[in-house]
Amino acid sequence: MTLSLITMAFLCSCSGNNTQQQMPSANFETMTVQTKDVTMTTNYSATIRGRQDIEVYPQVSGTLQRLCVTEGQKVVKGQTLFIIDQVPFQAALNTALASQQAANASLATAQLTYDSKKKLFDDGIISDVELQTAQNTLLSAKAQVAQANAQVVNARNSLSYTVVKSPANGVVGTLPYRQGALVSSAMPQPLTTVSDNNQMYVYFSIAEGQLLNMTRENGSLEAAIGAMPDVKLLLVDGSEYPHKGKVESVSGVVDRSTGTVQVRAAFDNPEKLLHSGSTGTVVIPTTYKNQIVVPVTATVQMQDKFKVYLVDKDNIAHEQLVTTESLSNGKEYVIKEGLKVGNVIVAEGAGMLRDGQDIKPNKED
């Protein structure tokens, strides 16, 4: 009797398992594979610099006597920015001028002496030694004049360096030194930085592999740069900068620590919204024409591979490995291999399927 009960229980258990395995097929949305044009974007963190960011250092040492500009002020090339105490340099120039006058007077005297000695020598009154001595004195006086002239030039230059002028058109940066500060060419910080912000340079980095692919596809790095589309810039507040930029150059040196190369894009800055030293995000679009595109929900990622589920005429789902382009907009993938036009695939919920599962299509696009 006990054996009969055990047998009946086992049969009931098996019957229950069969019932579980024969559950009704679930509903899944499907789609028919087609081709279309799609644009994918890639974002890169970027830093913004002026077309020219020129650090201004003094060329002479002295006390900062006057600041002629304020932070953020627009300046033109040659405009006075700072004045360093001129008194010691003016005194040095006056000394050099006095030495120059004395040297010229000595030269004039030496010239007269030589001319007189030359006439006496020609008349046979003095010896050749006396004439040679006069000539040497004349040459020495000329050398002293040349030296005095050089000292005057140096003194004038040093005096002119006390007036620090803008090296280019642009905007004045911070002013870390105030009136009365002792400044020199060896100080750690510049007097200021003049930035040309009419056009701004935006720097970002791309992977070495991406650069290699671009070069291969276009035949050369120069051709790849020329083929790159206009790029967008997102500002720190998330807003889109109203002007598009153009990639101008790609560094030929790979950063060993990051495996990336630096790219420079130029943006016009008529409204002066961009400031040197700020950051942003560069957005580069890539357009794929006439390509098979599937939604992300139709794929299942397995490490570095992707799979989709093909649906046959009996509504059975079968695994299919596919190869995708590296770029994605977060909603779709561009399929390089594994699918063809006309295939029917599961469009949503692929992660819940298993190979060979029977499904009920909800709709077909």
C-alpha cells in the first residue's frame, strides 16, 4: 500500500513538471529589419583656451609703479599695461649718454692728433713710431665710442622695458601684483595674461584606436581632419553654444599615460560667451547612411559581443550574433554584420528570451 502511494505521488509530480514546461508562449514585439540613415554622437570633455594666451612678464626688475588696466579689460597690441619705476633706468641712460659724449670728445681729439701727426710724418719731421702711436690712440677712441653707443642702446631699451605693453589684441586676465610690488622676469607668476578671445580653441582627446580608424578610412590624417563634420559645444550649464566649431588639428603624439591624442577645434566667439580656462563638452556627430539599425532593447550584450533573436515563420526565436558599430546614441545600434534586410527580430525584451522559445508577436513594423 505504501509503495502504491509513493508511485502515485511521483506520477503526479512528473505531471506537474510537464505542465510547467508547456507554459503558453509570451507576447513580444517584433520588427522587420530595414535600412535607414542615422546620426550618432560622441561626447568628449574639453578645455577652452584663447587663440592666444600670452603670459606677460617684465623684462627688467623694479617696483611696480602703476597699473594701467583692470581685469577683463579689452586691450589692443601696444597698449600700456604696467609701468615699473623708471628713475633708476633714466639715471642709467643719462650716465650712458654722458659717457657717449665723453667718448665722442676723446675721438675728436684723437682724430686731430692723428691728422697732425700724419702731416708731420709726411713732411719727414716725426718718425713712423709716433704716427703709429697716434693711429692706435685713434682706434682706441673709436672703440670707446662704439662701446658708449652700445651702452646707450642698452640703457634706452631697459628704460623702455619699464613700460610693459600688450603683446596682442585681447582681454586682460587676473592681476596678481599691485602697485608697490617688486617684480622681475624671474617671478613665479606673470603680471597678467592677455587672451585673444575673438576665436577660441577647444581641446579634447580621442583614443589612439579611433585616430587609427579615421586615418585608414580617409587615407591620411590630413584627409581625416578635412572630412570631420562641424562639432558642437556644450557649456558648463548644459546649454548648447550657438556657434559650431571646426576641427583644425590633431596632435601627432600619443599620450603614453592615457593612450589618447589631443584634438583642437576652433570656435568663433562674437558674443564673448567663451572664456579662456573654462571647460565644456565637445559633441561630434557621425552619420551612417543606408545602414541596418536596431533598437538597444532588441539586443543582448555578452561581454564584447551582441546577440539578437530572429523569429522564423513558426514564431520560434533563434539566437543570432551580430557585430555593431562602436558608436551608439543610447537608443539604437548600427549593425555591421549578422542581419539582413527582411529579417524579423524581437524588438523589445530580448533579454528575457532563450534560444528556441516560442513567442507570440504583438506587432511587426
